[in-house]
Amino acid sequence: MPVDNGRQNKHGWWGTLTVDRTPPSLEPGQKCVFIKINRDSHFVSQGTVVPKLSPFRDLAAAEKALLAAVIKVGATPGQLRSIKADLRLIAAMKPVPTIVEIKEIDYSMTPPLAVEINILTESLFRNKAWLRVFGKIVGADDILLGLQLPLLP
């Protein structure tokens, strides 16, 4: 499944993708929202191939999993509020999309430009001096929190 442009929320806690082959319970062409529960999912750009997804039962289950993950790595009350605000945008979509967690990224099948954008994004996000300068624009606290989440196996 290639990732679509996921820059649709204020704090960066979810993105969108389109299913291009049929994993269990999903249809080809179906639009999904992925919740950024792991570190890797914070750096996926348009075109990144994500062959393994795990659907959530509903938005409440996705929110519970995301909040549990970020609380483990020290989320502040303000960050928890920003995550909940981002997730409310999903609830407002009609129809409400299928919500999934990315479980695997296949860089061997991902186009080179998408790989390069992923690497550039991660390198910028890891640069704390850059984040301090642009933090008010890009949500530095949320980015730093995302960097603390566990990596995909």
C-alpha cells in the first residue's frame, strides 16, 4: 500500500494511504488513515510502500493505543490534547475511514525519491537546533515525542 500525502493534520499524528492490494478486511482502492504509533510511521512520505497493516476496530481503539504509546515515552498534557485534537479531525470525515497501524515498511519496493524524502525528513526531525528555530511552525514537541516511540521490528 503506498502512502498518500499525509500532511492533513495540525500536529502530525496520522496520515493517509490507499490500499493497492487486498490485505484482510481491506479493499483495493480503499482510503485508510494510519495512526503514528511507532517511530517509523512519522517519516513515511508519499509513495512509501507499507505491506503490512493492522486495522483498528474503531477510532476509540486507535486513540487508546496511541495515547498508551505516547504516555509510555513521557507525553505532556499539552501533547495529549494535541493528539486528541488531531484524532477529532478523523471523526469528522464522512464516511469515517478505516484506521490502521503501519506494521512494516518495504524500502526495497519504495521508489527512490520517497526513500530520500523519508531520510531527509528524519534527519531534519532529529536536528534539535532546527526544531528549536522552526518549532512553533512544525510542532517541535510532537516531533520529539514521535522520535521516542518504538521502532518497527
